[in-house]
Amino acid sequence: MSYQRVAGLADEVVDSDEQLKAYMRANIGTFGHASGTAPIGPDGDSNAVLDQNCKVRGTDNLYVVDASVFSTIPSASPNLTIMMIGERVSEWLKATVH
């Protein structure tokens, strides 16, 4: 499959690195932490898109390390929990690199 164009953006914006950077700076931001959208679970769990190491099932070298892996929303600020998950997954990845 090849894509013909980016929906919602004029070709002039997509074709210019400077215009695309300006668009992203003006329009992309954060507002919250989406949680629970990429469930972790054991093999055979049809709802689990990630394995226990946050690897996306059915892909090579693709991991999700953000609040979407939460099974429940933490009662504290999610930032520290997300950083802890990132640290843990990075340790797993470093241990598997030869």
C-alpha cells in the first residue's frame, strides 16, 4: 500500500520541511495521558496487544512505553510511573542486545 497524500494537510506543507516543522510546532501538543489503550497480557489473550515486556505482538522491534500500557490509572501523577516503565523496558532491551 502506498499513500497518495497526508489527510488534512496541504501538499505545500507536507513538501516543505520548514512548513511542516512550523505546522507541528503550532498544532501538536499534549493534554493528558491516554491510559489503558494498549493492554498487556499473556499469549492467548485476544485483548492484549502487548506482551509482558511491552512489545507489540506480531511485530519486530516495536514497543509501547507510555500510559497506554496501564491496566488501571495510578492514583499519583502518571509521569513518574511512565518514567519507571520506560526505565524498566530499556533495561530489558539492553539485556537482549548483543
